[in-house]
Amino acid sequence: MTDVPTDNGSAIRPASRPAFPALRLLYAIGFAVAAWVVFWVVIVLAAVQFVLVGTSGKLNDEVKNLSLNLVQYLWELLAFITFIRDEQPFPIGPFPHSNAAPG
């Protein structure tokens, strides 16, 4: 890069760009695959919950809490991929747990 001269004789250096985040790209690809799998697991759990509600007339709390945890995990995956957050999701970071009370 060359310096750009100014009127007073000093030189202005062009701003350097940060390096391309190649490692983050590799993590993002892996987390995108995980997000795709988690999305389909959530869809299957929704179908299971629908069948359980249709047969018993009430929600299954375990399926509901698992679905909530997976939806939070899916959000963390997508947030990392889209640069909304820098903390890496599970399995590098902690798995999200819901604070929702059963019932």
C-alpha cells in the first residue's frame, strides 16, 4: 500500500482491512449443518406434541421443554452464523436451558 500525500506534506495511510475470518467460516458451516438438523428435530417434536395433544388432550411437559431448549439452541446457532453474537454455541459453548416453569 502506498501513502497518500496531503496538502500539508504529511501522509495518510489507508485503513487496513481486518483479515478474513476463515476459521469462523468453517465453524459457521458446521453450525449451519447442526441448525438444519435441529430444525427438523423441532418439526418432528411438534408433530409428536400434536399427536399427544390429540390423543390425551393435554401437553406433554417433557416434549414442550425439550422443544423450547432446541428452539433456543437453534437461535444461538443462527445468531452465531449471522454475526449477531460472537459466543460459539454448543458443543463448544454451553447448551441452552430454559428457565420456563413446567405446566
